[in-house]
Amino acid sequence: MDIKEAIGIRKPDIERELLKSFEIVRDERLRNAMSHLPSAGGKILRPALAMISADAIKKGEGKRALAFGISLEIIHNFTLVHDDIMDNDDLRRGVPTVHKVFDNATAINAGDAMFALAFNVLSGLDVEHSVLREILADISSMVIGIAEGQQMDMDFEERTDIAPEEYLEMIEKKTALMFINGAKNGARIASAPPEVYEKMAEYGRYMGLAFQIWDDFLDLTADEKTLGKPVGSDIRNGKKTLMVVYALQRLEGPDRERFLSILGNQKASDDEVKEAIELMKKVGAIQDAESLALDYADRAKRALEVLDDSEEKEALLDLVDYVIRRKY
Amino acid sequence: MDIKEAIGIRKPDIERELLKSFEIVRDERLRNAMSHLPSAGGKILRPALAMISADAIKKGEGKRALAFGISLEIIHNFTLVHDDIMDNDDLRRGVPTVHKVFDNATAINAGDAMFALAFNVLSGLDVEHSVLREILADISSMVIGIAEGQQMDMDFEERTDIAPEEYLEMIEKKTALMFINGAKNGARIASAPPEVYEKMAEYGRYMGLAFQIWDDFLDLTADEKTLGKPVGSDIRNGKKTLMVVYALQRLEGPDRERFLSILGNQKASDDEVKEAIELMKKVGAIQDAESLALDYADRAKRALEVLDDSEEKEALLDLVDYVIRRKY
């Protein structure tokens, strides 16, 4: 079974339970602000991953991982609501962001309430009490880690001397932690033993790292029609992607000066953006990032060797291919 | 034992564990932003209440409620960090607010991480698993309620037709929920039976309501020297306190017009503020709010009849007197 089908058959349950979870919020304006982004339709990749991982351990256990998946999706959405305020972004999933539709104060408050709601959903998880305690520790540590990743990302904006290891730590925290938790705790809810769920965590980690690097890679290498936005918008925004980190580490003299003069220049012409991309290629920055993403994808797949064959295992393998091939 | 002494003997443990909890945060800038407000020294009323309530059930159980109290204090501080951004306040506890020392984005992010930290501390709570699950549900519902209260408070800014019941619902959520949870779950951690911890919740509820009404009452009735700020600053800020809600409900014709012209006028003279206060007195708004606070204080004390005599019970009774007598 491919990942698209595996997500598709779980989608009705996920969307129904996700929207139902907001019903306990009585204040209408707050509830509307909270459900604005989840209602705009996301890829629901994280709850699907949790459910597929559970079913991969034992067919039928996916439903027991549904509440956990919902809490992950709510946390994912809450971080986006707050990130959009921090980055002052206007659009998300094709609709205006929460702080644009409402206001900053309501968006901060709605994000906080979403985070609380995620833990409220977790409190009803159908698992052994000791597992609940471990998942609670995992999820709360995860959100601290996501905040650390966000802080690193913001600090990187001012820096041109970022080490690749720092960059990888940042995306591991900001992006991969959610996939680590989805795969690992989905398996744990299905009573996987530690040696199995730790391998699932490894799968989530490498898949998440590949996902983020590939996301940034596409921005430089896909065509505008496929991307749905101008090629190289990350360059104009001065985003410190792995390719940029490599380039800043390797470029010297006038090449480095020239690259820095284009990076972060919102008014850079298409030719200048192309020039920056050529400079990155000249020092192997794009090629090496691509290789690393492919290497991570391989490692993610190898981690799945711990699983017996099943259509869910197939879907998890296909998810890795989706992550490094997807076109927007 | 009076409340001051009861808090004092628990203060070293609370402050040590509170600051220690931030050590798991590795990002230095984020950790500093998170610990900024807790390090500025608060009244630590909420963790003390949890511990004293536990000790009132069974002497010595307070220490087991310490982690729970710490999580409450972190949540209290996280809501203040975010509230200060929403209200654009510059000072808190005599020091610049987190978003002033750092920036809005860091303060939003730090607040999120503090909230996550509170749940991380909760995950290590030394209680039966079923109690942990119930406390997790309680605390997450509490934060949703606090966000609803904050939303109501913001919505009230635009309104002049607030019913007293709406106002009381708002402060129950925004202020009293923390005291309800501190008293109730402190008792539950000490293995109090439901009929006892529900009475403790009632104590926390009435004490919290009295606390907030009295806070607003003092702003109009204490002298400037005692308050440490100008008398009636709530009037100039247009804050919808219970006194203002009563006044808006009862004043008619030119009196109401006049009152509305002063309310929320930052440039109102001292004489105008006095005039507004006189108008409130004319319709019994201040007297009725005072009576209600005193009535709630009585109810809080009566709820404590469920407890056997102890010095902790004395301290909890004294806390009620502190709440309705305190001068800043």
C-alpha cells in the first residue's frame, strides 16, 4: 500500500476527531481562532504516521493511537499559529493566518489554548498508566525541543558562521522531533518493545531530517510552476538552509562577498538569484545537501527492517520516497 | 500559624525546585527568557497553597505536592509572559517584561516552552497513575479555561453592557481556576477523598473570586502611598472591574454619560477620577462589590470546615483574611 492510500483510509477518522476535540471550548471567538488553521486542511501527516506505525506493530492498533495522533496534530498546528506571529507571515495553507484574521493577542491566546487542548486529549489516551506517563514526558520534552529549535532558527538569522552540525540540530528539534514522536509512540501504544520503538524513533528522525533538507532543496531546484512560488524565494528571504550553511562555510573572497550581497536581498533579480545558486553549486553545497538527504532517506528505510512485512510497513517505506520526491 | 509563616517555611524548597526545573533547557537565550520572570520573585502563592493543602490533609504530604505546585507556578508565570505581550505591558514585579528585555518572538516562544516545562514537571509527579491522569485532565482544562477568561477579558474592552454573571465567569476562569486547582489537587495528592477535595476546590474558588474583586476594590479605595500607584488607575485604563460593571448597569442619563466619558480616558484628571468614583458610590457599585468579596471570603472559610484542626488549616483561614485585607 502506498502512503497516499494509507493516509486516505485514516483521514475521515482523523479529521472528525480533530474537529470534535475543539467542542470543549465554550468561548466562540476563541474556539473559532483555535480551529481556523486545522479547518483549513493540512496534510495530517503526523497523526497518520502515529496510526500507521501502531498498525505496523499490530494490525488494528492504529485506532488506539488516534487520540495520540490528534494531540500531535494540534501541537503541530499550535506551533504554526505562534510561528506565523513570530515571522509575521500572512498566509498558511492558502488562507490568511490566525493573527491576520483575528489579531495578535487572540492568536497568542488561541495557540496557548490549542497546546492545552493537546494535553487534554492526551489525558484520555487508552494506554497503560505507565505508558501515559512516558508519553507525557516525551511530548512535553518535544515541545521544549521545538521551542529550542525555533530559538536557534531565529538566532541563525543574524549569523553567517553556522556549522552544519548546528543546522542539523536545529531541524532535528524544529521538524524531526514530531516525526520521531509520532513513529515511536505510535509503536509504543501498540505495545512494541523498546528495541522496536527506538528503531521507529530512528526512522522518524532520519525521515524528518530528509523531509526538511528536501523541502529547502526543492526551493532551489524545482521549477516555479511545480513550486507554486518563485524559485529561490529562500535566498531572497535570507533563510539559512543547509545549502546556504555549506556555501557560507566554503565560499571565499569575492565569491563569498557576492553571495552575501544577494542572500536576504528581497529585491534581488531572478538573474542574481540564479547567480547565487551557481555560486552554491560551484562549492558543491547543493549537491552535498542532496546527498545527505538521500543518505538520511536510506537510513530511515533501514531502520524499518525491525518491522515484519505488512502493508503498513510498505506505506512507511513509501513515505520516505514521498518525502524526498514530492513536488508541490 | 499565619499564612506568611506557612509560605515562608516552604519558600526555600519552592524557589530551589522552581529554578532547577529550567536546567533541562539547553538553549541559553531561551532558558534565560523562560526564567526571567520566575527569577524576579513572585508571591509563590499557588505552589504554597498546593503544599499547605496537602499538609492540611496529612502532615508531611506537602513535599509530595511540591512538583505539582512548581508546575502551577510555571503555568502562572507563562500566562503572565503572554498576557504582558497581549496587553503590551512594560513592567512586572518591578522589572521589565520578557518581551521588553528580549523581543516579542522570543517571549512568545519562551512562554510556550514554559508551558511545556510545566507538563514535563507534572510527568514526574509522585502519585498513583490514576491520579496523574486526573490531574493532567484538570490542569489542561484549567489552561483552556484561563485562555477563555483572557478572551472574555479582551472582549469586555469593547463592551459597556457586561452582566455581573459574565464578569464573575471571567474572573473565575482567569484568576480563580489556579486557586481551585492548587487547593483541590494539593489535597488529592495527599489522598483526600472526593468529598474533601471538592470542598477544597470550593475553598479555592471563593478565595480566588474574593482575591480578584478585592484587588480591583483596592485600586479605588486605598491611598496612593499604600497602592504604590495612582488611585483609580483602573478607571483611566477603562478596566471592566465588578464595580464598573455594576455602575454601567445602574447609572442612567447624564450620570452614565459622564461616567463613560471618564472611563478609559488616560488623561482624566484626579478630580475626574474622584467624580467617577463618587458616581459609582452613588449607585452602590463599590459597596456591593465589597460585600460580595466579603461574602465570598466567608464561604471560602466555611468550605474549610471539612478539615480537621491543624496549623495548616489555620494558615488557609488566614490566607482568606490576607486576600481581603492586603495592602500593597
